[in-house]
Amino acid sequence: MNHTLTRRASAEFAGTAVLVAAVVGSGIAAARLSPGDVGLQLLENSVATAFALGALILTFGPVSGAHFNPVVSAVDWWLGRRAGTGLTTRDLVGYTAAQVAGAAAGAVLANLMFDLPAVAWSQTHRTGGNLWLAEVVATAGLIVLIFALARSGRATATPAAVGAYIGAAYWFTSSTSFANPAVTIGRAFTDTFAGIAPTSLPAFVVAQFVGGLVAVAALAAWYPQAGNAADVVLVPPLTKETEAR
């Protein structure tokens, strides 16, 4: 990518912040609008999250790649090393820091928008082998989808495809598909519908990175040259010509 790390990291910060604000804010709104109906609350939360994610990838993809996810960034770095594509080690550190900070800021923003304390540590404990397995599955599927689209020249379909996948994974995984260490950390800052207790964080984050490793193995079998397309994850970066428009 041709942009400075500061510019790209700021896009990762802002995009992750708005993503978490959408997840948490829609969860709060759903709980208030549909009290007593958890299924409807989850539907409202998942639809808002899927739409927001697609829009944010369209907005920030040409600037930073719109990773918003340390596992996506780590796999992009890993697969792109030999091909000389994707993130550098310095980029990876900057992206990860920006994503985690943005996620925390997004949760605080959502809390404040709904007149709640800026930080209220979640009391929702999410633990158990079934939930950790669900996070492995959700994260692996997300990573394979992203890199398969990039490698097959269909990166422009990523905003819709990723939004659709996350919206669906809310329902077919028992964990409701966090699939993102930064977002998981951010959701610990809110004691609301979308929250996760800080004590539940480590296992979720480990499961998500395990999912990333599973995805790397799957990509080696199905898309052995996926690293060649690491520069277009999630969507192609701006060129000098498109920047000038």
C-alpha cells in the first residue's frame, strides 16, 4: 500500500471504533426496543452489525484495507512475507494497536450515546468448550472467505460477502461469532447485551487466533498462492489515479 502507516492506522482505529459502536449500540437499542425477546434482539443486533461492517469496509478499504481485526492483519502479514505483499511487521504492530484502541473507544462511544457510564465492565460470562469451538469456526471461515475472494480476483465483493457472513455467523455459531480479538476486547467495556466479561476474554482471543491458524492451513490446501493477493485484503488500495478523483 502507498499510504503512510499513520494514515492507515488512523483508518483502522476509526473503522474499528465505529464497528464496535454499531455492535454495542445496536445491542443496547435491541434490548430496549424488544425487552424479553432475546431472539428478536439478536436479529436486530446481527442485521445492524452486518450492514455497518459492509459500509465500513467500503469506506476504509481503499485506505487501509479495512482489516479491523488483528487476526486478519496477522494472516495478511504471514501469507504476504514470501511474496513481498501485505503488511510489514511494523504495519502489523501499528494496525493491531489501532484496532484494539479503536474497539475500546467504540464501546465507550456507544455507552455514552445511550446515556450509560462511559466504561462499565461486562458481567456477561461467556465460557465453555462449545463457545471456544464456535469462535475457531467463525474466525476460520471469515479468514478463508476474505483471502479466497482476494486470491480469485473478487475483492470488490468483499464488503457484501463479509457482512453477509458475519450476519449469518451470529446465528449458526453458539458464540454469536465475535471472530475478532479487538472487537472482543472492546465488548468487555460495556455491561450490555453485546458485552463479554473480562475473565472470558483470554479464551475467546486464543480461540480466534487458533481459527486464524486453521484458516492458514486451509488456504495452503485450497489457495496455495493466497499470499500473492495480500495487498488486496480486504479491497484493492487506492491508486494515484483513483486518489486524484
